[in-house]
Amino acid sequence: MQTRRMTNNATDPATMYALIEDQQRDIAARQAAIVPPMTLTWGLAWLTGFLALWLVDGLSPAFALPVPIAIGLFVAANAAGVAISAILGVRSNRGYRPSRKDTFTGIVYGNTWPVGIVAILLMGWGLSIQGMSGEIAGHFYPASVVVFAGIMYITAGAVWQATPCVVVGAVIVAAGVASTFIPAPGHLLFLAIAAGGAFLVLAAVSLRWTRKNAVLA
């Protein structure tokens, strides 16, 4: 009778272990569910943003976008990507108390993004002071941001053991490097298709994976 009472107790080891496993599966499912919309968001943001920049000189003057509008579209697209990613991240972690290790990793990784972007902007400013031309700057800024983003995705894949992130990150790094060998403004069209397309492919693959695992669950 005493053994039965202990077994039925909600605090017995087996029950607690099952509850922990259920919570971990729920957290993993919620975090995996944000990958398709997040990568879709960034795929569309980069596709739209880089295409807008390309349209400044990429087509005939009749279809050219004014520089302020093109830059505004690029900034707006990336700002939307940041906002949507933040909202999705907050929702996926609702009701979850991360460990100190997870909190430290999240804080450092999350803040590395703005630190890296600011560093690229400052380096570009410094190079401009040293005589970097506007044409070279037009290659430096987009290529640097794309390569940095790719490295961050590779890092994320290594930290959270997500192979697709590593693969897509490697593709994005390669796209950023390759763009420096393409004359302007073709390099912007290339980045829109290659870098933005890599995110769209990851969005499709991750959506298929989450649906498959939802059915198996």
C-alpha cells in the first residue's frame, strides 16, 4: 500500500521525469515552429532589399528607383526582419525559464548581431576616410553584412547542433564572398537570389521537417 501511494504521488521520480520530458518536447516543438516563418521573413527581406538596391542602376533609367527610396526599402525590409524575429523568439520562449547557461548563450549570441553590424559600419566609415571609393563601398557593405550573417548562422548551428543552419550559413558566406567578384550592380541581384534564396530554401526545408515531425508525434 505504501509503494502504491508513492507510485501515485505526483512527485515520484518516474512521474517527474515524464513531466520534464514533456516540457522539453513542448519547448523544442515551439522553438522549431518559429524557424519556417523566421527564415521566410529573412528570405523575403533580403530578396526585397537587395532587389531594391539593384533597381537603382540595374535596369533602364525608366525603371530605376531613386537612391533614397531603394535604401529606405532595404532598411525597412531588414527592420521588419528584426522585429518579426524578436516577436517570434519571445513567443517561443513564453512560459520557459532558461538555465543560466542558456541565458548566457542567448544574451551573448543575440548581442553579437548588433555588435557585428556596428563594427562593419565603423570599418566602412574608416575605410572611406582612408580613401575607399563609393564603388568599392557598394561592394564592401553588402558583402560584409552577408558574410557576417552567414558566420552567425554557422555559429548558431554549432551551438544548437542544427545542421541546416550550418549548411545555409556556409552558402550565405560563399554568396557574400562571390559577390565581390561580380561587377556592380549585378552583385546586388546575385545577393538577392543567392543569399535571399538560401533563406527561402531553409524555410521550405524546415517547414517540411516540422510538419513531418508533428505527424509522427
